Amino acid sequence: MERLRMRAKGAGQPAGADGAAPAAGLAAPGTLESTSIQLVERRPGTKYTPLELQVLDEKKRHPDMLLAVEVGYKFRFFGEDARIASRVLGIMCTTANNFYNASIPAPRLMVHVRRLVLAGYKVGVLRQRETAALKAVSDNRSAPFTRQLGEVFTTGTLIEEVGAGAAPAAGNERYLMCLVERLVDGKDRRVSFGMLAVQITTGDVIYDQFDDGYLRSALETRLMHLQPGEVLVPPGLSAETLRTLSAYVGYRIDYGERREPLLEHANRTGVRVAFGAAELLEDAAARSLVTEFYAEGGAGALLARIVELPGPVVAALALLIAYLKTFQLDRALLAGKTAGGGQPFAPFHTRLHMLLSATALQTLSVFTAGGTAAAGGSEDPAVALKELLKPGGRSAGAHSMHVRGGDGSLFGVMDYTRSQFGRRMLRRWVAHPLVSYDNLADRVEAVEYLKRILEDAEAGALDAPGDSSRRALAAIHNKLGQLVDLERGLCRIHYGQASPQELLRILRSLGTAASLVPASFEIAEPRLLAEVLGSDTWTAELRASVTHWRGQIDDRSAKGGHKETLFAAGPHHDHVQGHHDRLAAIEAALQAYASTVRTQLGDDRFEFKSISGTDYLIDVKNAKAKSVPVDWVKVSGTKTNSRLHTPFIVEKLAERERSREALQQAARDAYGRFLVDIADSYAELRRMVAALATVDAL
């Protein structure tokens, strides 16, 4: 069959052989947008390739996912998934055998996954679980590579890799929200909601129970505050609630809609809707799942407080636990386990804060621009106001790293934070204004104190011997912009997702953060700064732990992502080194075997050769190859030479491949344990980062 390439907006669909109509199941001629759906489903009488059969089986198990299938050095999409990838990613879409095909290079996987996720799709990565070397010597060498679903990503569960000062991408700072509804008054259509929202990026979990009327204004307020990127809805929500949620996500929510990813879904917003299981709405089933989850997670102490939450909130928690297990992110709901005995989750609203309604947020342009620039190109008033409020003498480089010149919102006017975790803290403060006079006075006092320090630092008036603590505060302000997003980085470590490259960046920033407040730091006033920068946060144990972790890894290996040589010292190095020693012994045995081959060939100058990736080849002339032992195996050859392996070499090379595989597995295991070692101090590290975020927001 002739393969006709087509682009996302191109015309020209694949035709059958000799220009005939397409085979059954393929799209009719026309543009990509107008083609019929080609889902990856079995069709009677159709012959499939082994890879296609494998994809068919995975599609049957995961019909709601857009699958990226690892094939060698590429990831391929099939059928309707290929059409979607073609449209969203702007890549070629072809036909091969029975389905549409599109592919992306393996090193760019997460770049493309992010774009598909932010387009509203649920993306699964189907990874190869065998190496080519091991498969070549296995019993199933003729079968397709074994593949398993590795990672799954959606808008609410994607945590991007921590970069050096990279600003957070829009959509990745948003919550995954679950709503459970209970009818209160059928006549007035009043309902009671249980809400649980988790921000996977930072590990924050918020809960609420609230009553709402026919217009669902209280629900709208919470949607405006939290701005979830993904909403988990169980069956049975009322028409009024579905109408409010549909208005928020930008399309009609339909329980009966097919769950398969379709091309027309690419026109939707990035807010995704997922559907929960009806059986978890029952109070007994929900509490049973929650009890089992926290007992298995070693968080039994928290369970007593969690089961005291209102029934609808517990049901929402159960739905989220079941949902997040698909992504191996259910640990996000165990964050309270290390919260130092505090509340497992944070309430959405307390009496210490003012609750701004959705109307107030929109009218005051708190987070979104309320107007545009006037005709004639005049500047947005909010932008001008930000420039007016800009402290005198502050350079453009000290301006907010997130908002350059303002975005037309009140938050944009106020945002002069230098770190991403500081920006999140400021957003929480703006969304929940204080109502307590004492708390407001503490915050104002801290702001005035920091302002005086920065003015004195700029004037060079912090050189006195007694100014060491004030100099430390000035250093914190100056170095905050140099830190990576530690909040997000700690969560990636907590979930076991951090790569060696970003782990190095995170540990470097943690080392800088731990050194910002010296052991001699003392401050009594203002009270707010004394609380967040106290010795109970910057402990000697925490500083020692960060130094210990940093000293265990090799920078060059971390930058290259080489887990096999990542550890330079410590128990993980000792464990991996044993596998390196076994590999070295095999290499030494092969090198020593050269003397045996020299004797057999009668050639004192013989040396092994490596050709086209094959090592330890015995390269002899064809005439001489006829006299070698019969059990020598010919690997390759030319018109004049034969390249051979002896049984000893074949055995040792197979042993070497097995040892390499064992080394890689041991390195992965050691790396995973190392992340767990760091995650054991998650609560202490989060407390330090929260303190820095508070200083930045002030």
C-alpha cells in the first residue's frame, strides 16, 4: 500500500492499493479534521501484526488513555491516538498496516506528553521491559518486546521536572478536585457538598463541606479560588451542579459520553473531567477504603482524625485515593503522615480569613484581568499602577520573575516575589485576606522590618558586628531567586519521580537554603519572622542531612543521568559497587582469554576486535577459518575475513549482559532508596521551604 503522508491541517488521506478506496476501518478521503474515527479495536477477519495485537490488548485495558508506545528509540501512536497527536503536536500522520501511525523521538517524550496533557487528554506511556541484548539470548527472542504501562499523566497529576529557575507552566499549579453531593432539601434543590482538592505539585490538600442553593454560588466561589485543572465527578450529581461544572470546564459534562480520546476533544480547554466509581459513594465502602489505605501507609495515627471528617468529605477522599492509585500518586494523600502531628488536611476556609465570593474575585480582578488597554494603545491601568508602586531604586532584575510588568490583575500588581514557592504563598494570602487585627499587625510589622533591612543593605549600613542576623535576612532576599522550585522538587522526590539531573539541582538549592540562616541567627522581633526563622526550623540535624545527601552523589554522573555511577560514597555506593566488581571480573577474564586464543591460532600478535558494537571478535582470514575448532561460532564476515566467537566468549558475553542488567536494576533500586531517604525528612524540608516562602511573600 502506498503511504501518503498528511499533516494536522493537510488534505490527503491514505488510499488503498492502486488508488482504490481505503480498506474497512480507515478514513474516507478528505482533510484530517473530516475523517471518520479509527479507534484501535479488533475487527473480525483482520490480520494484525504482533505489535498491533499488543496495542489492541492495552487499549482494551485502558480505553480512556491516549497511549504512547515505546518502539526502539521512538514512541508511536496508533489509530485515533495518532490523529490526535498529529493535530496537537503538529507531526506527521501516516498509515502502516491496519492503523494510522505517528511517532515522536524518545528524548522529547515529556515535552510532547505535556502538550497532550494540557490539551485535556489522559496520556499513558507504554514502555519496553526488555533490553535487546537480553532478548537476543532469551527463549522468546522471536516474540515482540514485552511492554507495560509505565506512567500515566493528566492535567491534575502532571509534575514537570524541576529546572534551573524555570517558571511554572500554566495549568501545572492547579488542583485536582473531587466533589460529592448530598441532597438536603428536594423542594429548594439545596445540597450539601463534600470537597477534597489536592495540588500534586506541592502536596497541599484542602477539604471543605458546605451547603449550596439552586444557583450553586458557593461551588462557583470554590472553583474560582482553587481553579482546578482536573475535576473528578462521581455519578449522581444534580443537573444544577453539572451545569455549573460544565460552565467552568467549557464543555458539557455527559456521563454517557464515550471515554475514548477523540480528535474533537482537542478543541476543549485544558480542564479535564474524570469520572469516579459509584460504589465509593456509599459511606461504608468509602470508610473501608480510607481505613485500609492509611493503615497500609503507616499513618494509623492520622486515621482517627480523618474518619472524623464529614461523610461527603470521606467519600471524596476515597474517590481520590482510588483515582490516584492509577498514577502511583496516592502518596500525596499521605503527606499528613509527616506533618508533625498537625491536621492531615487544611480547611478551605477558617474564621481567621475572609472568604471572597466568585463575584468579588471577578469584579476586583484579583487573579484575572478585569479590563483591557484603552483604545489608541494606552497602557492597562493595572500595569501602570504596578510601575507606580514599584519601590524606588529596585532594578528590573529584582522585579517578579513570574510577572513582567503586570498581567492586569490585582495579584499581578502585588507580585514581586523572587521564587516560585514564594509566589504560591502570596497567592494564598491574596485569596484569603486576614480578618484578625493582631495577625495583620504582625504581617505589617514584618514587612516594615524587611523594608528597612533592604534599604540599609543598599546603603551599606549592615557592617556592624551586631548586624549578622540582619545581614542574613538581606542574603535570603538576594538568593531566593537563585533557588529552584523546592516545593515542587520535594514533591517529585516524595513521589519517587525526580531524575538524577534535577535531584542534583534540588540538593544544590537545599544546600543553599540550609545555609541561609546560620546557626548564630537570633531575632526576637518582629514576631512573625522570629517564628518562621527559628532554630526549630533550621536545625543542626537538617543541615547535616543535606550535607550528607549532597556528598553521596557524583556531579558528573548526575548531570549525565547515569544511575550506575551516581553514588560516590555511602551505603548505596557500596551496594552498586559489588555489581561493578563482578562486571570488571568478567572483562578481566575475557581479556586474559586472549592468550588462549593466541596459542590456538599460533599468532602471538593476536588481539580481540570490536566491530559494529560486537566485542571480543576473533578476526581471521577465511582460509585460516577452515582450520579453527568446529565449536567456534561465526558472527559476521567479509569476502576475505571471518569474525568468530568461541564457546567461552559466548558464555562470558551472555554473563556480561546479565550482569549489566543486574547492575542497572541495582542502580535503580539504590536510587529509589536514596529518594526514600530524603523523603523521610519531607516534613522538615517542607517547613524550611515554607519559611522561605513566607519571607519572600512579605
